[in-house]
Amino acid sequence: MENSIIGIVVVVAIAAFVIYQSFIKKDDVVESKPAPKPAPAPTPAKKVVPAKSKVPTAAELNKKTKAELELLARDNGVELDLRKKKASLVKEAQQSFKQK
């Protein structure tokens, strides 16, 4: 009698295990995943304001060397003669900025 009770318990346990496995599948189990982070909001486009070419004053130009004056004027499309006096180079450099 004792053996038959153990046998019935084992058969019931196996049957319960089979029924449990048939109803619950691994696909049914929901795994918790972290929520995706929302995309950052697009930043508003900045308005690009073109920089105005500033005409340097005579005082600013006088602080520069003859070679620097020549480079500035060359950027504006004017070739300066370095054999001239600095005062005349400053005037020509200022005129090259005004023409631009």
C-alpha cells in the first residue's frame, strides 16, 4: 500500500509538470526591458549673420608694420609699394577697405 501511494504521488507530480509545461511557454514570459530614451529635441537653427568687413581706422593701421599693411591690402585686391612712406601706405590700405 505504501508503494502504491508513492507511485500515485510520482505520477501526479509528473502529470502536473507536463500540464504546467504545456500551458506556459517561454515565449509567454515577458522580460522587463528598460524603456528606450526619447530622442533629444532638435535645437532651433541659429541665424547666421554675415560679418561685416570692418574698415580699420587710421590709428589701427598705423600700429601695423608695412608688411602687415601690404598683407591687409593684398587681401582686398590692392598691391602696395613698400618703398613708399608708411603714411601713404596707410591711406592706400584704408582706400582698399572702402572699395571692398
